[in-house]
Amino acid sequence: MIVGILQTDSVLPQYQAAHGNYPGMFERLLSTHDVQCKHYNVEAMEYPDIDECDGYLITGSKSSVYDDEPWIVRLSEFVQALHQRKKSTVGVCFGHQLIAHALGGRTQSAPVGWGVGIHEVQVVAKTTFLDPFLDQVRLIVSHKDQVAALPTGAQLIATSDFCPVAMFSVGEHMFGIQGHPEFSKPYSAEMMGHRRKILGEEKYAEGIGSLESALDADVVTSWIVNFIKR
């Protein structure tokens, strides 16, 4: 199976030696499931033919999906084309928000502010691709925007008080995940340190402390692979 990684941002240069770039993070995850990856820098307007890959994964980004940027408009159009073709597509963080936004939902700056560190969400739907199934999943998060309204016909998959739309699907071909299964704890700590002044000391300390918790990234990676394969 070939998955196209649609890259919407790059790791800051000072962190790339230790942590790599976003496509590489996802490739490491997916390689454990015998998945081959191709990379496309859509922020630089690099796109595949729609049938080059079996499915697509849209990465996170520091940008907001409602920013008036040509590359975001173009990516929204590509997502709409993937939707029309019912091509398996997974969005993570920015990608999750963009799928919702492009298909008629709404993403906005979250009134609760930044989410950082490890957050737990409740799984509220039992569908076949959630295998192995967990009632709660813990992932690293790093976002100031959230999906505020789902597209028509979308199914809520996971939720929390902090992030009401933590995961959702549209049909059998679109899957959005607000958390970051690809992030390591050391990278999360680096990013919180980079944004320490923006976050404030209380949220920074809470986020750093949360990194003591266990992660369910391996389970969520299985869900991603199951979703694309079906």
C-alpha cells in the first residue's frame, strides 16, 4: 500500500537534526505496518496525480485553515476532489481541521486557547477500523484551532471537554484526528519550550507534566492504516 504524505509545514531547522521533518515522522510510524510513503510538499504547491497513491495523509501545520493563502485554497480544492472520488484520506491536526473546513464544516480559534502535551479523548463510536478498540486514547496535541462544526453527514468518533471534535469521519474515506500520533515526547517538549511565552507558565508546566503519561500512538496508527486499507 502506498500512502501520499501531503506536507503542510516543516519542522523548525534547529530541531530537524534531532527529530527529522514531518513526512519522516509519519513514514516511521507507517513503516511498521508495511506501508510505503511518497511525500508531496503541498505548501510549495507540489501535488500528485490523484491515483498515484492508495490513500493520502495531510500533516499538521502552524498555519490556520482559514488563512487566506493560495496553497491552503489549493489544498482545500484537492481535498474536495479526493472526497468526490471517495479516495481514502486522513488528516492530522491542521489536516483534520482542513478536511472539516473544506467539506462545509467550520474551524476557528479555540476559546480554550492552546492545547499542548498529552490529552485523553473519549471514543464515542464503534466502527470496524477502530481495531484494536479503546474507549479512551491519549495522544500528544499541539493546536490553537479546533473544529467548531462538522460537515453534513460526518460522524463524531472521539471527543473531550477540551476538544469536542477530537476525531471524526466522513463516509468510509475521510478521517480526521486532532492529536499527533507522529509526535514523540521529546519533540513535544521542544515545541512547548519554543512557545513557552505564548503558552504562559501555567499551561507550559501542565503540558510538560502531562508527558509522564502513557501514549496510544501505536493504536491510533493501526486505526489510520485500517482506515486507508478499507
